[in-house]
Amino acid sequence: MRLEATLPDSRGDALVKLADELGLTRSQVVDEAVGLFLKAVLEIRRGRRLVTVDAVTPGPLCEMATPTLATLEWTTNAEPIRLPASAVAKMQGLVAAPRKPGARLRSAARRHAK
């Protein structure tokens, strides 16, 4: 499959440099990157996190994340909120009959309305 992508100049330069260092084509580097990202998404969907580890030192050294992976983690592993009926009733009461704004809130509203 032929694919075109737009990258920032800094990433494009890094891609070319990495391909040269490893003796790979740019297509091979992109293929490796896509494969790694697919594996990362799969692991996040399984509820796992990606970390680097040292072969000698136990435990993770660095967690790897991107905005997309972080969002996927939050949306995949959502947990329901369980509230007692009394708390739900209190929230419904506050929504149905909210308190009138106090002097501090009115003052802040006036300052921000200008």
C-alpha cells in the first residue's frame, strides 16, 4: 500500500537520520513505527501500560505515553461511579433548586463580564 503523511520538519529529519543510521528505508522505519503503535494500542486496550525496563534493575524506568494512548486508556478503562441514593437525591435537589449566588460570586461575575 502506498501511503503519504505530513510530518513536522523535525520529525522528518529524525526519520531520515534514523533510517540512515539503521540502514533501512524510510518506508521500513514507518512500517516499524506503525507496528509498534498497533501493539501499544492493543496493550492499552487490555488494560496494560507501556514502560521501559532495564535488564538489570528491577521495576519500570519510564512509562511511555502519547496523547492518543492516554485518551484510549481513560476511555477504555472507565469505571462506573456508584453513589448512595441519598447523594443522588441531594444532587437532584441542588439541580432542581440551586442556591442563589452569594456576594463573592456576583462580584466575580461583574469583574469577568467587563
